[in-house]
Amino acid sequence: MMDVREALGPKSNFKYNIFFLSACGIWPLQSKSSKVIFGFLWITQEFIITGAESIKLVEIYKEIDLLLEALPPFIYNRLNDIVFANGMINQHKMKILLRKIQNHWDSLTDESEIQILAKTVKFGMLINVGFIGMVYSALWSCMLLPLLPLVLDIVQPLNESRPLKPLFMCEFFVDPDKYYFTILAQNYMSALASPLPLVGMDLFFINCCNHICGIIGILGFRIDNITKNEALNKECKSTYKQLCKCMDMHQIIFDFCDSINDTFSTNFLVMLFINMSLMSFTGVAVSRLFQEL
């Protein structure tokens, strides 16, 4: 029978992290050759779309309506770049967190405590799937928008074809109508690849927080059961030792939380600032759209 540690241990808990972060070369336990190859591919596609978007922004900087339409995707892609850089810089800290999680699993000997952490892992995997589904559902809905004019031309045709728009406003110095589907394919590739570090790092944070919640649950379990097998008329030396172990675990929890904070605090501060900027640009764009209507 498979050990619970193998079936629902750290590797299972972080399997989605392994996929997303390895795909862009920032998984801390990834081989060096794999990091170089996947990191180079991710940076290359990001460099291409960044250059094309930047050129387009320079061309339309005097046209406010187009600028407001182009800025949110541009800022969003830069957010992904920042998260990627944070992952590259903090790989050592992420590796320390993974080692601590592995040590927590290895230190457990009581079957009930292992089951508590295993249930936490199962819950965490559901959160992972839900988060990935939410992100990529929103992403796919945006990716389908450029195809809407083509569908409407079939469903409700007009005297002339509706104008086609790319997913991102970018400039490749080619005829945008003649090479529309080529540009759109490149945009789709960037749309799928660019958020890999963002999703991966968010999942890493979620899994670390979920894991420490499981450890807190184990601590509560130990405290609740600490006096069950002790007679009150004895010296209770065993109880004292168990209480000391609980205090040590309490300190371990605080140390782990400090490590999470040290790894992600700067990243989340920058993300908060950028998200507020995105909301502002989107709000202004929607307001101008309603005024035109």
C-alpha cells in the first residue's frame, strides 16, 4: 500500500507549481539545463511582444482612446515580467520553504497527524484547480474576443466585413490585415506563455499558506490530546515534554510564516500597485466608452 507521504506529500501538493514554474525556468528544484532552456524561451517570447507593444505605444501616444486601450495589456505583461524576476531572485528562498515543508512531513510519526496534513493537501489541490480554472477561463474569454467579428460576419453578415483587431496592440512593421492570423497566433502564444510565472508564483504562495494551516491544525490536535493519557495525580513529566514540543512547533510555524513573508512581500506590494493602475486605466476606458454611447 502506498504511503500517504508519497501519495499526498509535498510533491503532490506542488505538482501544478512544478508545471507552471518549470515551463518558464524558475522552479527552484529544476535542473540547470532545463532552467536555461525554458527560461530563454520564455524571455524570448516576452521580449518580442514587449518590443512590439512598446513601438505601438510610441506610435499612438497622442491618440488617447487607442492609448487607453493599449495600456492595460501592456501593463499586465509587465506585471508578469516582474513576477518572473521575483521568482528568479528568490529561488533560494523558495527552495528553503520547500525543504522546510519536506522536513515537516518527515517529522510526523503519528498516523492521525499525517492524515490531518493529507486532508489539507487534498483541500489545497482543489484550490489549485479552482484558481487555475478561474485564471484561464478569464484568459480564454479574452483570447476569443478577436474572433468575434469573424463569427458575427457568419451569423449576422453586413455589406462589408467587420474590422479585425489583434489581441494585443502591437507593431511588427508588416501589413496587419494581410498577416492578421500570423500576428494573432503570436499574440495567442504570448497570452498563454506570459502568465506562467504569475500563476506559478501565486500557486506557490497558496500552497505554502495551505501547508502551514495544516501544521497549525496538527498543533491544535496535539494540544487537545495532550492530557488524555496522563493521570492528574502524577508529576506529568510527559505532559511537560509534550507542551515543550508544542511550543517548539509554535515557533516553527512563526519561522515558516516569516519565510513566506520574506519571499513574497515585495512581489505582492508591486503587484498591488500595478493592479491599482490597471483598474484605473480600465475605469477611465469604460467611462469614455459609455460617454461615446
